[in-house]
Amino acid sequence: MTSVDTEQILRQLLDKIAKELNYEEANVSVKAITTGGANYSSALYEVKISEPNKEERDLFAKVAIVGEVARSQFHLPLFDIERFAYNELLQSYAKIQDKNQLSDENRLVWPKFYGCNPNPYEETIVLENLATKGYVTYDRLKSIDWAYASKAVESLAKFHALSIAYGEENPTEYAKLLEKMKFNPNRVEHMNDAYVKLANMALAATREENKEKLKKYIEKEGDLMKMAKFYQPKGLTLLKHGDYRPSNLMHKTKEDGTLHVIPVDFQTISAGSPIIDLLYFIFTGSDEDFRRQHYEQLTGHYYQELSRALRNLNVNPEKIYPKEDYNKDLKEFLPFGLVLGLFTLPIITVEAENAPSLQGDDGINSMVVSKTSNLYPERLNGIVNDYIRWGIL
């Protein structure tokens, strides 16, 4: 699909949105933007809707560019999930926050939703443009620091707490939703070729003294179905984000010097353990030095913030997720970080000009980038060092 096609699809939706906002002679400007290799599923645009004597609207839009092959392989209705999130789920979360009279500091914030196009191969979401309010994304090629990481997991804890509170208020409906959004094992059947290539790529980049240890682990634990166990509901199960990494968050510095972090991508919400989101954030966004200094501090901070967010929603954290259960889950799920590194680091650290595309006939295999960046072996070997230090490799 060409950029001309996606812009045309977008403009049809924008005309409808302008009318709904009572712009009679709207001037609609559309500008294509790039995330420098951080986004693969959508064409992105900045939009301005204006008219004399009326408020100018700054919007952000994404139009699906995932091809037929990748769609058939993912077994995950990415755009349907995000549409559900904005149209239904987040509205329910907002009511829960209002009911509990949360202060601005204690509320989870997400972009304002303006409209969508649900038609297959034309899926479009239009949101407020947070960039015009000073929000930016973190540089994916730099390791997160404590100031950013601590605020990002606070927002994650609020997101998880709202899922739990929603379940407490609507137990029957929530149980059905978790069942509907649980992990689909069919998602891994098309990934085997890609996984073998990624595993070989990791072994080639691993330092010689550690290569045999990683090879033995992959041979013993490298079966895709064994890896899929991390996504199966176990322990505390809630609606997790599914792709909680710096590229899917926006932040800005407040007047007091602290950061405010907003999640902006809800395509991969699914049922699972909150630990998956936490480890996903840590291992997609940090280097070895950060984890040596802050891993235990950050995982402890997450539980503290989850407990606080639950109490703000009148939910007892000790009843829902006792600290001992959390620590047990954290230890049990820890190998997920190693698996995640093998799968995602080539893509997360890729230079923009070598970023993959999901539009063509290669589908998921296109995610095996042909040229990795110089950052890839550094990040990979950092993870290998962690797991040797932790006694897993």
C-alpha cells in the first residue's frame, strides 16, 4: 500500500471527524511522519484541523500497513484490539478513576480518541497529538535511566491496577474478556523459521566465552511452545499491555522537574501476567549497566506502585496480589527476559534505514533484520551476562 493510498484513507475519516466537531469549512492539513524505525504496523501522520474563529485541533493518526501474509500469521487482531481499547475499555477505566475521585497525579492518562475506520486494510485511529503538548518518545537506541524508568513503571502499575479494579466491579464480564483475549498458541506456528534465524544470529553475536552456555540453553529450552508458556495465564491474570516499551510511551518534563509518562499504543492488550509487561519494559529498554544498578530497585518500585494504585481504587493489594506471590512470579518468569532478548533486540536496536516492513510476502520473517546495528551485540551480551550472573545460563 502506498503513502498516497494511506493518506487518502485518512482524509476520508478526517472529513467525518471535522463534521462531528462542527467545522463547516475545515482546512485539514496532513503531514506524514516517521518514528525512525520504531513503528512497523502503521503509516503515521500529524494532522491539523482549523477554521477561522474556531479552536485548532492538533491530531495524530495511524493507518494500518500490515500486509495479508503477516495478518494471517499473527493471529492477533491488532487494530480491532486498539479500537476496543479506545471505544470501550479505556472509557470504563475512566469511569473507575472518576468514581474513586483520583487526583491528576494518581490518574492514568491516555490520548484523547477522535475516531476510527474499522474496515480491513484501511484500519485507522485518530487521536490527539501529544507532541504539540510537549510529549516526546524516548530514544530507543539509548538505555533508560532511573528517572524515566521509575515513572514508566508507575504508569504501568496504574494500567494494571485499573484492569484489576475493572474485574472487581464486573467479575462475570471480566472473566469472559480474559478468556476472549488469552494467548492463542497458533501465533507461534509461523514463527519457527524466524526463531531459528534469530537464535543463530544471537549465537553468532555472543562472546566466545559464553557462546556454549547460550547454545545449550537454546537447545534445552528453545522450543517455541516452551517459550509460549510465559504467555499462558498463570498466577495473577489481568489485561496486560503486551508491548510496553519506550517506543510505545510518550513523556515530558513537568514544572517540578519530574517526568510524566503516557502509554500510547494499545494494539496488543491481552490476558496474562503483569510480570510480562514489567520484564518486557526492562529488557527492551535497558542495558546491562542499568540492570546491575536498578533491576531490584525497579521491580520493587513496581510492586510498591501497584499496591498504591490498587489502594487508590479501593482494592486491597494483599488480597489480590500478596508480595510473596509477586516475588515468586518474578523469579518464575525471569527467563522470559532472555527469550525476549533473542526475539526483539535485532529489531529494537536496528538502524532506521534497515528497519523491517510487514507489508510484503515475507510476513513475520521480515522481522529478522538482514543487518543489525553495532548496538545489538552490546545489548545482547549484556543480557547473557545477566543470566549467567543470575544462574539461569
